[in-house]
Amino acid sequence: MTWIDAILDGCASPVVINDSKTPSGLAHVGSLRGVLIHDALARTARRRGMGARFIYGCDDMDPVDEIPHGTGEHFRGYLGVPLFQAPPPPGLAGESMAGAYFGEFTSTFGPLGVDADFYFMSEVYRSGRLDQTIDAYLRAASKVRDVYRRETGSVRSPDWLPFQPICEACGRIGTTYASDYDGETVAYECRPDLVEWAEGCGTRGRRSPFGGNGKLPWKLEWAAKWKVFGVLLEGGGKDHMGAGGSHRVASALAREVLMCDVPSSFSYEFFTLAGAKMSSSKGIGSTAGELAAVLPPELLRYLVLRVQPRKAVDFAVDVAGVTRAFAEYERLWRTLSDAGEAQRQLFALSQPDPRDSRPPPPGYSPPFDTMVSVVQQPHMDLVEHLASLGRTSLSSVEREWMERKRRTAESWSKRFSDIAERLTVIEDYRSAARGLTNHQRSFLSVASRLLHRLQVWNAPDIQGALFDAARMVGIDPAEAFAALYEVFFGWPEGPRAGSFLEFFGKENACSRLAAVTYSYRELVEATAMGMEQWEQAVSEAESSGHGISFLPVWVGLLTDDPAAPEGSSGEFVDGLGVIEFFFSDAKGRTGAARTVFERVDGRPGEDQDPIRSFHDDARSYLAGLLDVPEADVSIRGDSPFGAVDDRGAIA
């Protein structure tokens, strides 16, 4: 049984599911959680053979109690007026403030596959459907005051009535105080100081509370909806559902005043966006509409519904967060045939169309961060590029899903352009390489050789080769990958390297990295171990059963080197005899450690050949160290550090 099934258990059929929104500004992303949970409940109820109806209300009788962000003084004169009577905000279409903001939010429902019937409280009040309930509350005003005092500790004045008339003089509803119900009218006063956020006009009079002339306070109105609409199931945010919260008060009012049942209920935590790499100055990532415009509907539904209601949903709309979300959704898609009940239900509820039967998952799908980089290259034709990589037989599913990812990447990039611009592949990569340390350039040079030797060009093998290169030169992976990103993007961050390079192509990637030069001698002098420490590393690798091999490498200081002593001549003026030790674990991960075995200072005599002598000495030494014949010493046949000439000296 899933959490959705558990909530539905015990509900009668047909089940009416309710949720609502006060449209006082652009809806935050958190508003989507309640909508999608209630929609999922309605879908599941229908699949179980229950009649189910999801109704979603616009609480447009509520007063304008604050000025929405970005609207300036536009609503200053409408504070206290019902939302349905305030004008629409600048730049947003609608007949009223309520209609504009409600329409903007609910425009996301269709693409998300939310099937809801809308109602507007201003119309419900004007229709008279709430008149009997209003009368019941007004006649039981003393009991209502008792409930408030008992449940919240709030004490109302003895003459206070649970009703907010609309002032006939100024049109405000948030500044009126009602008293003295005679069965047909209430006395009211539009008080200048009733609330801090609006000023009443001071009018006094009597008015019928029926036919839309005013509204019930929120907690009473909530219980009234249950009675009038026959609501059987409704959840609420945790701020409403706790002790002393709105739901507790509404429940008491339903039982003790309206004499109606309280719907089955549940509480859900907030849905928030992490602030990482987001621009608040641009207003990015804060509204439901913005998020729905960026993410595919099935991905957004998945992100919300994968988490049980009592746990918070926190999602970062940065490149890493969206990449991770796509990967998780695709993993669920690919493993659906072996998934449990909860995962199959989650996938089904993630689809915008409940009748949709998803095709087999794509076998090939570049990660989202790679697609972000692709859309930064305006000259790149995606299909042509894939053809150049040998991917000419993409299925219709793969093409359609890749196109969806591409559109998402474009939409995301427009909203996060300060980040996306850093994922543009640079042309002047040689200049970027010159700004790196020798250690970083060593990594890139070694990586180019390891990548070139790969028989299969795929993300896992590429990623493995990059980590091998980092272990071989002895560099921290973070520093290594920062160097890689620098020569591709001119920036020390980027998409997952293996997936990006797979998409970039072997020839393009290897040629770029092969152009990076470094000093092997400088690498040795910076990272070589002492002989005792190095021998200990060899011994530990042997005892661990690692595959081991060696590579004697001679490196000299050429006489045309700026560091060579003045007047020097000959092939070199000094040299280092280095032994590289390679070790591979059971998972095939390879690393290296080096030590200086011999050192020649000064220019050798005419009859000396220190290079050949070093190789003979090294092989003899290794045979003794390993206690094997010289012929059994495993000498590596290739050098990942650079070309070696016929005498074993590195270029």
C-alpha cells in the first residue's frame, strides 16, 4: 500500500476533494504541492473504481491585505477591498486582481494534467448557496466565540459577529466590524483602525449579510465549504493543520455549529526551491508559473509526488539539481518493469495524461548539463552532430525525449543565463591551458593519451579514464576536473565530464587535450616519492593482489633548455632516471607512483650512455625488489606521460 492509497482508505464514493487559493499575488512554487497531491488522490480514486471530483477554489472574497511584489503603488488605494473588485496588476491579463493571479496560476494545470473544476467564492456568495450557513453562524455567534477561545485562546468582544460586510461607502471588506444581527441585517462599522494594513472610512450602517454582501472569516468559511460542497477529503499545509491552527478551529465549528462531518484530512510539508546559484534580483525560480515553464510536466509532477506529504520537498533549480532530477526520472523509467507497486504508481501519476501509456525508455539520453552546453553552441545542429558520432539510428522515443531536454535546456538557460554562458565551449583553449599549473596540465596531457586508447567511447569509460589520469599524476580530482573545464569552458565548473565528452566526440576531445603541453621533469620533482616510501607502496600493492607494472623513464635537461648552464653542449647536461610504478585494483582503477632511481649531474663523457645504463640498472633492481627473474618483471609497453624514444628517454 502506498501513502496515496492509505489516505484514500475509508473515503466514501463518490469522493469530493477540495483545495483552494487566495490569489493575492503570483503563486509561489509551494502552491503546486497541494494541487498535485490532491490531483493524484483524485486520479488514484478513479483507478480504484471510486467516483472522484477535484474542485479548486478561488478565494476572491478575501481582502487585499498587502501590495504584491513588483506592483509599486498600483494597489495602494485598494487595500481592504475584496480581491475580485481590485483591478488586475500591470502586465497581467484579467478582469480583476483575483482573476489575473488565479488565471496565471491555474494556467499551469492543463500542461501538468491537473483535472479540476474551478469555483469562485464571490460567485458562491452571490448565488445564495451560503446564506443558510451564514445565518446559522450568526445565530450561534456566542458558540463561535467560545470555539475561538477554547481552540486558539483568542477572546472576541461580546458583540462581535462572525461576518465581514462589504462597506457600502468605500467598498472595503477588511476594515468592517459587524454586530447586532436581527435575522435580516447586521449593524456594521467601517473602522479606520481595525487593521494595520488598511484604513476604513468610518461609515456606520446596517446591511443584509446575504447574497454576496460580505463574507465569513476564513476559518468559518473553510467549514462552510465542507458543508455546502460535500467535501470528503482535503489536505492542508502544516501551518494550518497543527494545534490551534485553522483546521482545528474549522473542524470544531463544523461539528458544533454546522452539524456536519469533517472531511478526511492530511498534512503536507512545504515545497521550496534551494537558493543555490539563483538570481533573486531577476525574480528567478520563485513562482509556480516559472518552474512549470522550465521543467517538463512529468518531471515536475515526479519531483513533487516522489516525496511523502509529511516530508519537505526542496529542489534546487541549478544545473546540478535539474540534471539529477532528469537522471532519477529516467532511472525510474528504465527500471519500471522490475519496480514495486509504489514506484509504478509514482511513474503513472507523474504522467500529465492519466491515460498515457509511456513507450519504452530511451536507450540513449545525454544528461541535462550536456544539453545546456549544447544549446550554447548556436552553430551546432544536434542531429548532425549525433550523426558525426555514429548515432544515426536513434528511435523516435530517443529523438522526442532529447528534443524535450533540449527545449528545457533552452528555457532554463534564458532564466539562468549568467550560469549558462559559462557552459559555452571556448575556442581559445590554448590560452586557458597556459593559465593552469604544471600539475593540472600533466593531468590533461595524460588524460588525452588514456582517452585516445579507449576502445568504446562512452561516459562510464571516459569518466574512468579521467580518474585514472588523476591518480597517475597524483592530483586531487577536484583540481583535475577544474583544469578540464577550463580548457573546454574557460571556467572551473561544468557538466559531468564523462557524459559531456561522450557527446562532444572522441576526436574533438582528444585533439583539444593533446594540444596541452607540460614538463614531465617538473612533475617528477614535485611528486616523486623517496625510495623507501615508494618500495613500501609496491609492497602494499603486491600484498593487496593489485596488478602491478613498471616503466623506467629517463628525463634529461636538454642543452637548449633555458635552465641549462651557459656553455653546455651535448645531448643533455644532467638527467633523472625515474621508475613509474602502476597499480590496478580489482575494479580496474589504475594509479601510479614514481621515484627517482638514478641522477646524473653534469654532461657525461663521450663513452658514457647513462640512459641505457639506467634501464639495465632499473630492471635488475626491480627483479631483486620483487624476487623474480629479470625477464618476469612486468615492464609497461606504453607511456601515458609522453612519447619515449628508442633508448627510453621521454620527449
